[in-house]
Amino acid sequence: MLHQGRKLFELGGRLARRGTLAIGSAGGEGAKALARAAGCGAALSGGEVRFHDGACAACGVWLAGYYNFGSALFVRQAGEEITIYLHDGEGRVLDPAPLPAAGDTGTVGSWDLLAGADCSWAANRAGDRLVRGGVACVHGPAALTMALERMGWTVVKQPLPGGAEFTADGEGFTLTVERNGSRRILPGADALDAAAGYGEEPQAIPAFGPGTL
């Protein structure tokens, strides 16, 4: 873990050259410590660091795009395994190899916290959309459930006949939907964006749902 900490510290310093860095973590104290190591490296290289409390990598990517940050870093811990997710401000996977070396600017950048990231992500993706009569079973980040409920879906714990079953990947990037025996991957910038787009499709609203008679 100490070796990984050194690598994250150096990576943070290099990412500082790209502009403001969004950082998040989940899964354990190791992930939290590594995320802080990256933040220290960025701040001590003169960079602006914004830690967030989002529960998955896609939330950090959304934050970076929404606030026009230079990059987003997310550290996931599963037992002893550590996974690093790194994206640029436009949501593209970022390869750390070509990043410029960290420089000593002689100044220390700021280090702030963005609270309520999942709620903000859900509210932004849901917008003013409203789906009447939709029933959904959801597997994925809490923000996905927030967004669906905000759009008017009735979220249940088990799939119901005629209802939709949404399944997101662990980091909230992709979304599949199963309904009436069919299954497909939904297009969108992330799982919440995909859910919002699906809610506007005709098949998303039951033919005899509440308020349609």
C-alpha cells in the first residue's frame, strides 16, 4: 500500500498540470488514504483539488464535466484489491503515461470538498423529466435510484411483470434495461443519463399506467 501511495502522490502532481482535479474514493480506508495521497501530490504541485463524496467513478466524471475540471480520479477498494479510474474533463479514459512530470511551482494549491455529489448528479440528469406510471427495479449506485425516483418512477425491490429492471455497472458508467422479455444496453454519457433518455421513450410509459386513462 505504501508503494501505491507514492505512485498516487506522483500521479496527483502530474494531474495538477491539467487543471482542477476531482477526486473520490470508496470501499475502504486504503482507498481513502490513496485518494488523499493523490490530492496531496496535486496540491503541493500548485494544483486545485476538489474531493467529492460521490460513491462511484461516473459521479466524479460528471462533476469534472459539469465544472469544467481538467481530470477526475477515483480509487475503488475491494478487499486488498485497488482499482484506479482516471478520466479527462470530457469523460475520456486518461492514460497517465504521457502526462507531464510534476513541477515545483513554489505555491500550494487549494484543497476543498464538494458535498452532496450523488444528489447533484441525480438532479442534473433527471432535470425536469417526468415519467408517469413507470415501475422499476434498480441495481446500481444510489444516485441511479435517486434520479429515477426524481423522474417519477416507482422503485421496487423485486422486478414486477411489465416493469423495467435497470442494471448499472459498478461504477455507474453503463446501463442495461430488461422489460417484457427483452434486454438492451441503453445509450448515454453514464448510467443516469441513459436512464433519463429511456424515460423519454414511448415504451417507458405503461399503456394503462396511473393517469393515462
